[in-house]
Amino acid sequence: MAHSTQQLEVLYEDNHLLVVNKRAMLPTMGVAADRPSLLSLAKEYIRQKYNKPGKVYLGVVSRLDAPVTGVVIIARTSKAAARLSEAFRERRVRKEYWGVVEGIPEAPEDTLEHYLRKDERHRRVHVTHADCPDAQLARLNYRIMSSHQGFSLLKIELETGRKHQIRVQLAKIGHPLLGDIKYGSREKFPVGVALHARSLELEHPVRKELIEFEAPLPSSWRKHPLVAQLATRHS
């Protein structure tokens, strides 16, 4: 089923890549055909722009949770998909997120390391111990960019890319993301949660040059007065 591409914000495209700024509450992929996803919107965008009559190939090489906004890179060829997937597996991709959390973390900057386990039945992820079956090591680094009225804007860099990782790890240290009710937030956010994939840097899969993409903050951040005040100092 075709979906409108009006809400697809394209940051960059060439013959090998399509880079977009995902909006909140849009699943990356894996939903029923009658529901829009980032992948279905991207395919429709390519189909319309280049007048492609048949099936459009696009390869999603990394995902963002539905409530999260920001940079997503999509491969336009199978060769690019294979090379990008390898780069993500080998952690040759630098991903920077901005997140607004409740409270002020004790350490101005820190590395968080936990073992995570998926709970598919409840669609959650839990912190567990290293020898638990299916446990996955999760590491991230954060730095407080600014704090105001009991909330903090963090710059976060992922070392691993686990499901719900940032959301779970920050909640575990007592600082859930604003609006993330699933992981303990008591505060409302206009739409989704206050987590934004701000930038992504990697080697182009064909040209082999280093490229970086930066996604503007979504309007939901500007609609929340406190979040807007924290973010405008740095954006």
C-alpha cells in the first residue's frame, strides 16, 4: 500500500545511500502493510522521484526505536547494504545522540556498562547479569551538556547498538529519558521521547571517504519549554 512521503525528511541521497531524519512514533520497519514505516515511506519516495515501476530495493542497516527521532541511513544497493552492515558490526560508525533526562547524573561524564536481555513478550529490555542466557553487553558514553530545573541534556555516544540500549541504561542509573513512560519517566513529552540521533559519521561504502550527517532537532523539542531552553544553547 502506498503512503504519503510528505513526512519524509531527506538529509542526503546519492546512488548508494538515502539518509533521512526519522520523525517520532514512525517505526523503522517491520509493521503491517497498512501501517506506514520509515522503510515504506522511503521506498515510495524513491519510486515517485525516479519513476520506478517495479519493486524498489532499500536495505535498512540500523534502526531507531519508534519514539526516537533522528538520523537513519538506508542503503540503495545490496553492495552498499553489505558494506554498511559490516561497518556497524565492526563499530566503525560514530553515532551521537542528544537526550534529555530527569534529574542530574552524579558524574558529569561517564561510561555506562550493563548486560541487557530482551523480553519479547512485554516488548521491553531488562538489565541482567553477564552469565544470564541471551545477555548482551551494552556500553555507552555520556556527557552532560547543560542542566536546568532538575533536567539534563546529555550527549551520548554508543559503543554498542542494543535494542532500547540508551533508554534502559539511563533509566538504570535513575535518570530516565523525558517522556519514556515504558522505562520509568513521570514526565510528559509532546510526542515520543526526548532522544534524538543527532549525527552519524562513517566511511562512504563506495567512495571510501569519511562522511557525516546531522539531523536538525524535531519540533517536539521546541514545543517543550524546558527542553527548548536546554537545547537552544547548543543547536
